[in-house]
Amino acid sequence: MNITAENIKEHIPYYLTQPAKDGLIKSLRDFPEKMNYYTGIHKDEVLQGDGWSCLDILNFETAERKSIKGIILSNSCDISSENPRDLPVQIVFAPIIQLSLYEKLLNSNGVPYDKISAKIRSIKQQKVTSLFYLPKGGSLESDYIAVFDDLHTLPAKYFYMKSERKKQFTLSQAGFYLFLLKLSIHFCRFHENVFRNHEY
């Protein structure tokens, strides 16, 4: 599925007020080149689609643990510290890496220059379903990508206790709906062309 401003508009939630819908449509007019991905509000909340530092991952092969920047995939309500839970909550997140580092990785793997250029162009146009493009902004000093096929979990209680954690960005309304649409396309494809019933 090709991501366009038009098919993002088709998925605008019914519960938004008309002014909110109009504002979202207006912000999508320059998609993907000039769309505003970020907002300056919700600085202290932990929300779905937020970028944060101090998200811990464990290397499967070496058992080494390190803190990285990542984007939260968990639903905002599910991970809210104000929402009492019967069982400990895990935050699901994807790493975010600098786009320039991804480009270097492609180059070191022998991918031809013209193919790399086309790939980077597709990423910036949100056409690569496994990656979410994050342009420079918020606290991001350069362009980044979120890697949807490299997910991790972290106990929410542990994350909230980390005083050194720092929010990297909060997605704007348009950025958030684009994020949700890409998540849906990557993980939930109704048209997978696999027949799952027995034939009688």
C-alpha cells in the first residue's frame, strides 16, 4: 500500500471535532516533504509514538544490555503510570537509528549507490513499510528511522524510575496518524493472500 495524504485522510477517526479534522487535513497538504511531524506539548507524558532515550535492550547473542533511543508502540492508556494494573506492564518499543547510519550499513553491505539513493528516497516518502521516517526535529539532531521489525519490551515501572530518561519528540496529530497507519500496514494486513480455512 502506497502511503499518501489521501489515504491518511480516509482513516481520520470519527471522534475528532471538525476543527481538529480540518487542522489535520491542512497539515497533510505538504505530505511527505514539509509535513510537521512534531508538537511541543505533552512534554512530561509517556505516549504512544513518543521518542525517548534510556530504553534498554538486551543483545540476544552476547547478553549485553545497553540504553538506546526508541519510539513507543504501546498504547498510551496501557502504559500510563496513573492507570492501576493487576499485573506489571511492559513498554513495547522499536529502536530509532540515524538515517545516515542506515545508509552506511547499506553501503558496507555492497548495495549499489543508485539503489541506496532510491531506498533513502522511498524511506523519506514513507513507502518502506518496516521503517518509519523521523525527520530532524524535537530533540533529534538529524533524520532518524524507527525499525518496526526489531521490537523490544521494558518493564514500565523500571522505565519510569529512570531519572536520566529524556523525551526526544512527541508526534503531532498528523505525525501520530501517519505512525498508526504505518504500524497497521506493517503488522495487520487483511489482504495477505493466505487462505486459512479447510476446504470441504
